[in-house]
Amino acid sequence: MKHFLVLAMVAILVGMMPAYAENAESKNTNMQILIDKAKADKKYIIASNMDLTDSESKDFWPLYEGYQKELDRFNSQLKEIINEYADAYNKGAIPDRLAKKLMNESLNIEGAEARTRREYAEKMIKVLPAAKVARYLQMERKIRSAIKFDLAANIPLVY
């Protein structure tokens, strides 16, 4: 399982980071393939560890898909912030106004992500035992934490 988890995290991370290629169309196609593969790997990891009954699966997977769409939205917003920061960083010192803007946007995303996690936990607890909901949220948190750790390690401090 650890191998699949690492693979999924790396692939998802690649999907969040800006990629550089000569051909934009090729870049987008290759990136989408990587993102789709990462999502499939992640779903496999979740499915392999949830031990869902048929009835639970019927109720869980639509909620999972809805939550993933929300996470995709947060990832997209985070990618925009990272790209804006990278552009400014490459030009030199970050102006206070931009630092404040990016900081507030980042904090807003974190807050929205926490609220969304709670909303989906409350939906899931209605159709799954609490231990299974906790297990799912724990796996989701581990994957996202590893990605955020890697991002943090690779993004320079604001100056």
C-alpha cells in the first residue's frame, strides 16, 4: 500500500505544479494523463482500505466523487496562487500588497477546505460507520499532507 500511496502523491503533486514543455497542447494532454492516473491510483488506495459493503459502496462513492470535485477546485485555486507567487518571486522581492493578497487567498482556501471536509464528513457519517468515515478522512488527510509538505519544501520563503 505504501508504494501506491507514494505513487499517487507524486502524481497528484505533478498535477498541482506548473509543467514546462515546448508544445502547450502536448503539455496539457500529458498532464491530464498524469492527473487521471493519479486519481485512479488514489481511488484504488481508498477502495483497498475502506472494506465497504455493496450497500456502503453505493452510498460512499458518489460522496467521494463530489468531495474530489471540491478538492480539485481547491487545488486549482492553490495552483493559481503558486503560479502568481512564482512569477513575482522570479522578478525579485515580493511587494507587501502582493504578499498580503496571496496570504489571504491561501488562508481562505485552507478555511474553505476545512469547512468542506466537515460537510462531507457529516454526509458520510449518515451512510457509513464512524470508523470508516474516520479511516477515509485519515487517508485523505495523509495524502494531502504529504503533497503540501512537498510543495512547502519546494517553494521558497517570501522576501
